[in-house]
Amino acid sequence: MEIVIGCDNAAVQLKNTIIDLLKAKGIPFEDMGCHSCGDPTYYPLVAKKVCDRIIASNYQKRGILICGTGLGMCMTANKFRGIRAAVCHDIFSTERSILSNDGNVLCLGERVIGPELAKRLVSEWLTLTFKDGPSTPKVDAIKRIEEETMK
Ligand code: RB5
């Protein structure tokens, strides 16, 4: 699995921590910025870059989006077709975002959690894959709503 990662200027430090983790695990990634705390790029523009890459990969890639809270990145990412983004700051939500919701973007808030918990969550998230089962028709229902609303 390849990862596309991005952050705004509130989360450069946590993004670098997660990039170090990906490198240590040998997981290929693309870094869509931003690269400095002085970069004024608004978080929705970074979320768009990341989601565009995931869509261009035909959803083979997964995303990690980090801002101050994770919320703005998540709200933006969920505007894109086929993206199911979730803010996860605990291990149970992280697990369920994949196993129940077939999520493909993990959103984190640097101002909410510390680096050690973030690394744990990302490590767990990377090991998980959605499997066909009782959650499938529910995710299919999300997809049908998306078809209706994203014309
Ligand atoms: C800072 O711009 C802050 O609003 C942003 O990083 C994020 O938390 C938004 O949801």
C-alpha cells in the first residue's frame, strides 16, 4: 500500500513524525506538503491535493491528512468522490474506520494528540483492510448516497 500524506502549517511537526514512521516501516509515500510552519496554504487545498492523488491511483493509495484538529481536513476530504475520511484519535475508532467503514483517509490533529499516540494509531491503521461482510451493505449505502448527491 502506498500513502499520500499532507498537512497544513499547524501540523508540520506531526507530519514529519509520521513520515519518519513510514520510512522506518519501509512504506512508500508521497508528501503533498506543506513543508513549513510559515506556509500559509489553507488546509482544504492540501486535502484536495491528497484526495486527487488517491483518486488518480484508482483508490489504490490511502491518505493521511493532519491539521490542528483533523476536522477541517476530514470535512474537505469527504467532499471527494470515493473518499471516506475519519478523524481518529483513539485505537477503537481507528480500527473501526477501516473494518466498519472501509475508510481510506486517516485524519489527525496535532493540537489534539501527542506524537506517540499518533504513531500507534497510524501503525495500527496501516495493518488493517476492509473485508466483505455485514458492513459491506452499509458502505454500499454510503456509495449510493454519493452517487445521488455528487452528480
Ligand atoms: C489552523 O488553520 C486550524 O484551523 C487548522 O489546522 C485545522 O485545525 C482546521 O480544522
